[in-house]
Amino acid sequence: RIRTLLERLGLPVTVTGLDGDAIHAAMAHDKKRAGKKLRFVIPQALGDVVVIDDPGDAVVRRAITSVLE
């Protein structure tokens, strides 16, 4: 739903010219990490988020791939 709204507003939902492996490696230094595990804050609706700790490498890589053109 959020992605559809962004698209309707003409805002970008994908990026070009970035390397998925480099993005994944940089995430190891993210300030939201919980110890050595990645932490994600995912919007569910306006004003509502869910925090996901350590979703797993495969899920993270799929998420990165989904926004790369």
C-alpha cells in the first residue's frame, strides 16, 4: 500500500547504479544493529511500524534486490 502511494505521487520506489553486495556489506555498520544482528524498522501504515530483528541473510538480499533496477 505504501509503495503504491509513493508510485502515485511520482516518487521513486527503485534505485539504479548501486551494487547489492556493497549495500549488504554496508548494513553491517548500521546504527540500528542489535549486537551483530541487523534490525529493520518497517512501515506498516501511516504512523505504524514494526521492528524486525535479524530477518536472515536471504530475506535481506531479496529486499535489496527488490529495489534495485
